[in-house]
Amino acid sequence: MNKLIGASLIIIVLAALQANAFAASLDCKFRDVKMEGVESIRLNEESLIINNEMEIPLEKSRVNCAHFGRQTRFDGSALGYQIILKSCTSEAKLEGHLIDSLNEVSADVVCQQMK
């Protein structure tokens, strides 16, 4: 019985940590090629901030990531930009795409806490 209670507590703690893994503000950078006109990208709980002035509201959902199980996905669009980020990695980071629909270009983005 003690083992069952201990295992249950560990599961609850891990679930709480997973829910708050991306609660802080994250710095984002372009993976390979920078997008023209975008100097900085920052992700907070509710939005993506581009160049410290444009805010894209985000919707949070859960997606199936094969052997990583169900993970977090953020997506949103505003001001001619669309963002899609998923946490389908073994590291604590979000990866995805920033799309500039006005100029018809996209770039790969990685968001994680900078050390």
C-alpha cells in the first residue's frame, strides 16, 4: 500500500512539473536562417512577442508526439505572422515555425530558457 501511495505522489508531482515547464518567459532564436525584419522573439505563457512590440496571442493545446506521448503545442496568428510550436523533444524546449504570410517566408524557431 505504501508503494502505491508513493507512486501516486510521484505521478502527481511529475504532472505538476509538466504543466509548469513552460510557465516562465522563453527566449527564441532562429534555427538556421533568420527572418528579415525580425530581431527578437520572446515567448511567454499567453503570447509571442516579436521585436518587443508585436504580440501574437497563443492557443495552447495537447498533441500526440509518438514516443514522447502527449505534449504541449502553441499556435497563433496575428499581424501577418503565424506561429506553430511543439514540445515534442526530450529536452525542455519548443520547436516550430514562424511564418510571415505577408512576405510568404517561414523560418524554423527554437524556444528555450537561456542560461
